[in-house]
Amino acid sequence: MVSKIFIIALIVGSACAATWRSKHAQKPPELAHREGCYIKQINDVIPFGASITAPDGCYRISCGTTMLSGASCGAVATSDPKCYVTEEDLSKPYPQCCPDIKCDVDNNLL
């Protein structure tokens, strides 16, 4: 039962995740010589093709050759009284930092 709940939550969470795209931000003069995307949140440049977990929230920023793209956590909810939604854990990288569904399970084997 728990594995079914997990799979449904994973599918729903993946489908509801917010994504975005934007143009590259202009690099400050001191970083203009570096190839890649300037990321304002870290005041640094990451290489084309690289991704980082944002330091100010639970989302990923990816550097493409023409655009920046990002992804954040999907909406997570449960109506099962034995389950609950966890908090974001900003000590972990994206997507492990996203809220999740945890369930109290009876360990009765029949």
C-alpha cells in the first residue's frame, strides 16, 4: 500500500512541479571573462550544461547555452490519516529538499 501511495505521490508531484525559463542575466564586469551563466543568487558563473540547487530555496537552476531554466517542488498533499507532508529541508539538494509524504505503517504481516 505504501509503495502505491509513494508512486502516486511521485507522479503527481512531478506533474505539478513548477518550471521556468529566462534569458541569461548580464554578467558583472569582474565575471565577464568566464563562460557560462551568471547566477545572481550566488553572484557567480556556472558552466553551460551545469545545474545548481539554489541557496535561497528548494529549486534547481540549469545553465543552457541560450537560456536559464529552473524547476521547483511540486504540490504535495494527502488525505490518508496515517500519512503527513514533510517540510522542505534546505540542507539537502534539489529534489531531496522538497516536501514529501511519509506514512505510519503497521508492520503486520499476514
